[in-house]
Amino acid sequence: EVQLVQSGSELKKPGESLRISCKGSGYSFSSYWISWVRQVPGKGLDWMGRIDPSDSQTNYSPSFQGHVTISADTSITTAYLQWSSLEASDTAMYYCARGSGSFWGDFDYWGPGTLVTVSS
Amino acid sequence: EIVLTQSPGTLSLSPGERATLSCRASQRDSSTYLGWYQQKPGQPARLLIYGASRRAPGIPDRFSGSESGTDLTLTISRLEPEDFAVYYCHQYDNSPALTFGGGTRVEIK
């Protein structure tokens, strides 16, 4: 069974750093793109960027380029999303999602989400 | 940047009725891919339609997708109680770029 398991909720202060995780299981982790999607409470979905775990190639939405870093560790089948300096506007639910083979943007499996709250 | 505009913002219908959701892309060419997701409160999104008209595995056949030029349509032939949710269209290409529409909420009338 394919699963994406995400790390737990986080409460951070502005300016702090953070890394959240997404562990894949039940499939060949290196063979599928992983994307990160943001959802501000009560709002829609925003694609942040993606990673090819096989070679760590990353691509970012212009809206998030330079503000977050996506990485992956194939030895533990885990992808990461990290911030070096959080802002209050980063408060949101963050989902990891698997691209379905050749169709990288069709997300067939999603993690349950990690809620990040940034507040002083 | 491609913008996807969904309409209506909210659709109020009764179980058993037909739902028609629209999504218009600001631009479109043959190298882009279109689809639909369903999201219920407290849950991640679920892929319904990919390639504009192909149902994802396990999706009931009451859900169908179609396209015409820059317009994408999701039709739910007969609404079941579990279909009341928010629906997002999306478009992506291999540049790579991916955009979601703003969503249509299907609520019980």
C-alpha cells in the first residue's frame, strides 16, 4: 500500500528555521516525483515545488523560489521541506504529494498534511 | 503565469442532481495537462480526473471531465451525499509549472 507519512504539527516563531518531512512507503521512492503543496487555512492550493528523489533535481514555483528548500534522502525514503527564516505568512497546512509516473503533476497519493503555525 | 478561473464559486444543489463545474485557463497549448481534484474538510485533495477526461483509479463513473479550447468542465451526473466538497482544477506542463484554480464549493441546498 502506497503511503506518505508526514511529520507532526509545528509551532514556531518568526525568524526560526524549520524542516518538515514526508516518508514514502509501499512503492519505489526514487521513481516518482514528490511535490509540496501549501494550503493557507480557508484558502486554495498552491504548488510550491518538486523533487526527483533519484537525483535530487528540484524545481520551484517562482512564488516560493528562494524562500524554501526541497530535498530528499533515498536511503530513508523521505522528502523534506525547509525554511531558514519563517514568517507569519508561512502559517499553513503543507502537503506532500506523489506525481503519478510520467504525469508528474497528477498527484495520485497525498500525505495527511503538516500544519505549520508561525506566531510570536 | 497561467491563471485558472473556476466558476461558480459555490454551487448549491440537492442529492441526485447534476453538477457542472467550469474552469477557464488564461492560456493553453498541447503541452499542458489538465485535471480535477476533490477536497473534503480536514483531508488532503484526491485526484479525480487527469488528462482532462480520464478518471483516476477508483473514481466512480458519475464523475466525468471534458475540455474545449481553454475551457475545462467537470460533471457529476447524480450527486451523492459524499460528493459535497470543494473541487479544484489544475494545469501543469514540463517547464515545469503547475497552477490550481481557486476552487468551487459544492454544497447541499
